[in-house]
Amino acid sequence: MGQSLLKVDNLSAAYGGIKALNNVSIEIEEGKIVSVLGSNGAGKTTLLKCICAAMKPTGGTISFRGKPLPNKPHEVVKAGLTHAPEGRQILANMTVMDNLMVGAYLRNDKAEVKKDLEYAFTLFPRLKERQKQYGGHLSGGEQQMLAICRALMAKPSLVMLDEPSLGLAPIIVSQIFDIIKELKKNGTSILLVEQNAYKALSISDSAYVMSVGSIVKQGSAEELLADKSLTEAYLG
């Protein structure tokens, strides 16, 4: 077992009286890619919202590097955990460069920020070419690249990516997944929420499968890919 980075224990959450998460437990080790899979409405996005403090759980605990994770979003970012949300949520009326600088808003180390910006541009050369364009003028794939880069600009230990392949052409999806592998190579841990189960498992170390707010299966990516009954029942 490697060093534990994020630990979620018996997490529950609800929207009004409707339970969205039911005693969910997951763990992510340093330097790993871990996927959370499942169909629409399984509770995957709710789980990420609770982790990044955008939503208050009704029970359970979340710890990061062995300490309770703060319950304010900016403090979660400060602790070293960022989130590229479903639907990208980039700032359409701001330039690419301004969007990226928003990602670095808690940092004072200007020289390091500049270095990380250059690194982001090597990962996504398209963004360098379009750095003066407004976010709203980018294609869907470029907006997804920008959402990931913005999350990286806080220099996190762990990035949570929510449905990065959604609505994108296969060639762009392949590029995004190559970059996720590159991030791991450079020491960033990834929590990946994906409906494209096969694509996610192909780059993950391990995965959890969710259905109706609960974890129904967990294991190495290899084991889950080999489990035909599981793929038919939960992953389509």
C-alpha cells in the first residue's frame, strides 16, 4: 500500500429528503489515478461536490493527508485539492489567460506561477495560441483543456476531474486522457469521474463503481475490466 492522500469514510449526503450518497468510502493513494464509475444519477458528482466543500454532507468524514479536510472551498484548494467540474464552468467573458490566473489566485509565488503556466502551455499548446481569446469563444474541447489547466494552476497534489470526456470528439478525448496520464507521470494524483468506463479503466490504477448513491464494487482497473457481469450491469 502506498501513502494515503484522500480518505472518504461512510459519507452520506442528501438533496432535501432525497438521499444522494449512502455511506460511501473511497481512498486515493499518492501518485495514483482512481476512477469513480457509474451511470447518470449514481451519485458521482455529488461525491466530488462534498469533497471540494461545495456541498455539506449529512454524515461521514473526509481526510486529506491524514487531517480532516477543511469545509470551505478556498481552504480545500489551499490544502492541495482542486476540481475541474462537470460542464467545465469556465469564465466565458474572461480571456484564457485570466481564467488560468483565477486558478492561481491563492498563490503568492509569482515566479513559480509563471513556471506552472509554461508547464500548462506545454501540456495544452492550443491554449497558448488562444491565451488572449475569451473563454466563451473556445470550442468544447478547448474549454475542457482550460478547465483542467485552471485546476492545475493552484499546484494541487490531487485533481478531481468530473466527466472530462463528455460531449467531445474521440480524437480530443484521446488527447485529454493522454494528458491525464502525463499528469500522473509528473506526480499529480487524479480522482476521475467518468461515464466512459472503458476509457477510464484503461488509464486507472483502481476504480470504484457507484449505483444509486452507494459503492457496489471496487478493485484494480484490471479486475473490473475483466468482470463481464459488472460491465453489463453498471457500465453499459
